[in-house]
Amino acid sequence: MFAQTDRLILRRFTPADAEQFAAYRSDPDVARFQSWEAPVPLADARRTVEQFAAGDPEAAGWFQYAVDLDGVLVGDLGLNLSDNLMQADLGFTLATAYQGQGYASEAVRGLLHHVFVDRELHRVSAECDARNTASARLLERVGFTREGLRLSNSWFKGEWTDDLLFGLLRDDYLSRPLDRHLDRQPPTPGPSA
């Protein structure tokens, strides 16, 4: 286990995660702003999860953290550690059924605590498609500063897209008086029956 919040555990992937991983990454809504195409075949998911499980979180490059809610894989967080081992890029994915309930913010806050407090990284960056307003709001909610907009920067799934750039420094993270683990905002109520 790398980090624990009130509701979630950030842990290493295991082979048992492959089916849930394939299920949420096969959702077209989840894949819309991500680098992969849906659906994700189970055989591919098994290979990917095996690679994730063998990764080294302290080595340069991407490491995927499994987001676990009561023994259920509900998403994953990616951290791309730079060659200097003091900076990283962040990515996150959450199954549709668990969106809108504060889990993504809570998971990201848990990982930020781990990398800034336990590992003392200097900076974490993130970028997202400018149309992905939910991800941009999440990054701002957990303390990232919007640092820029690159117009028509990425050729992505057959079209040019704009990229929003975000950053968070360790000093800024440590100076914030907010609870860094939890999204204290109440979940948006669903439609009434």
C-alpha cells in the first residue's frame, strides 16, 4: 500500500484486477479523453496489469497506482517520474459508476500527500484536453494552478486538440491549510426516483 485515505487505498496492481480494469477502460466515456481506444480486450488488460504490477514507483517513467474501494478496483492514477526523480506528471482514470462522488479528488489528494510528504518530490504537473472540464476542475480543486493553454497542440484521435497545463509545487502543497486527503465537498445528488 502506498497511501490510504478515509475511503480509498492506493496500492500496486495485481493480476486479479484485470477484469475490472478492462471493464472501466472499455467504457467509451472513460476512454474519450485518454490515450487508448475502447474497448480494451481482457487479454490486453491482463498484459497491461501484469506490466503495472511489475513497475517500480521510484524509477523514472510511468507507474500506475490502483485505486481500491473496499477491495474493488475503481480506477487508477499514473505518475510519470522524471529522470531527476524530483518531478512527475500525473494522470487519472476513474470508472464511470464512481465518478461524481469525490473519489477521484480523494485519490489524487492521497497520491499528492505520498509524493510531496513521504517522497519529497519538488513538483507535479498535469495536462488535459481543454474539453475535459471535469478533469480541469478536479486539478484546480486539489490545488493545481492552471499554467497555460496550448492551442491546437495535440493530434488526438483524429483531430487537433487544445491542451490545458497545470502544476503544483511541493512548497505550495505543504503551505495549504486544507485537508489534503479528502474531497470535503458533498457529492452532487443524483436524480430523484
